[in-house]
Amino acid sequence: MRRLLIAIVVAAAAVVGLSPAQAGASAQMLGPSQNVCANAPIPTGWIPTAYFDWYQCGQPGTIYYNAKTIKDVTDTSAGGTVTGCITPPPPAGFYATALSYSYDCEISKTPNGVLNNQQTLTNLNGLPSGRTLVICGVQSAPPGWTVVSVVRSYLCVYARGGGVGDNAVSIRKL
């Protein structure tokens, strides 16, 4: 997909007389995502979505990938969801509402595959009063919300194939 997008940009650039470098047709993904070296800090409002080896970040390691793809989620609408790798903390106002496994989110080249490593984040910012939602983890309610109850959710099981105990909270917007 990335190569197709780069090819489109290069073709469009040729029509308007730009070189591929001027068009931004590097190995970076277009749009609200970009590739950075694994040791680069994640900007506020961004989440990692994949890990991989990228020679622009040096010689690939033997244990860990040396690059990551990050995505800007600041324009996610109220109640909208985004999926990314589990890394604390998520952007302000975003809470995990489901956990899953993705090979793309394995930072190690020898994944154990036992723990879910990907989360669906829901933007709670701007939701109307009275709205209820289940968020993963037994935790306090976010500011402006109240905990209705502690619940069990199959969407919030951290260990793949693990049992379901009290692992989430139902919350309501005040």
C-alpha cells in the first residue's frame, strides 16, 4: 500500500514538474502517519501503529525493530475510534475500549504472542452528557465521567485466550 501511494505521488509530481524528493516520496507514509526511528519520542496526540526495520534508522537489530509508524489522532471526532499499538499513555481523552493482537505491534523480533498488544482507543473528548461506555481496565473514571460499575468484557482481555474476570469499567458522562 505504501509503495502504491508513493508511486501515485511521484506520478502526480511529474505532472506538475516536481522531483520525487520535492514531492515527499520518501519511505514515509503519506497523510496523518509517518515513519520514525524506534528511539524517537512519540509526539503528543500521536500513537504507534507498527514496528519494523528501516535502514534509514541504521543497521537492523537482532532482537528489536529499529523503526515505527506513528499516526496523528488529534482530529479524531468525539466518540471516534483509532487502533494502535499498546504503549502508555494514550493521548489525553482517549481510552482503550478493546484489546487485540497484531503482528505489526510486536516490537520484538521474537514475539511471544501471549499478550494482546494492540488497542482500540475511543476519543471521550466532547461526548454528550448521559453517554455510557465500557473502558478497559479497572480504573477511576476520567474527569467529567462517573463509574457506573466494574464489569467483565471479552473485548478487554489482556492475555490472549485468557479468562474473563473483572477487567473493565462502565462509565457515564456527567
